[in-house]
Amino acid sequence: MREQFENLPRVKPILRLVKYSESSGGYDPLDQKSIYEKYADWLNGAWYVFQDQQKKIDGALKELELLNYHRTGNSDNAIKILKGTDK
């Protein structure tokens, strides 16, 4: 998901001013005493919103999949999807 986010046109240019932190799951400025901090803050906000929207999209896709299974009468697969064991 992060790769998809980092390829967005408004995000890509800012990546040279920040670094991703695995421990925090967000972006840190390259230099703590620089103007890059505001870019890291902006990018972190965008990253969290992106993740939240992706969760909504994933939920909607799961609902569509459930509706499709319901329509075809395959309730076993619908239950697996709800439990997250469909893959």
C-alpha cells in the first residue's frame, strides 16, 4: 500500500525531503532542524488519510464480494470472507 501512496504525483516529489520510519510507520524529516519537518507532517497526514480511505475501499470491495456470493447462493464462501479466511 505504501508503494501505491508514494507513487502519487503530489507525494513523489516530497519523498526526497523525508525518510520512512518502520518503527513509527510514518515519515520523518531528513534533518530535524530544518523546514523539512513541515513536509514530513504534511506527508504523514496524507499517509494516514490514504490508509483510512484504503480500509474503506477494501471494506466496500468485501461487501460487493459478499453480495455476489449471496446472489449466487454460495454462503460458505460468504462466511469465509467475513471471517477473513477466504484466501
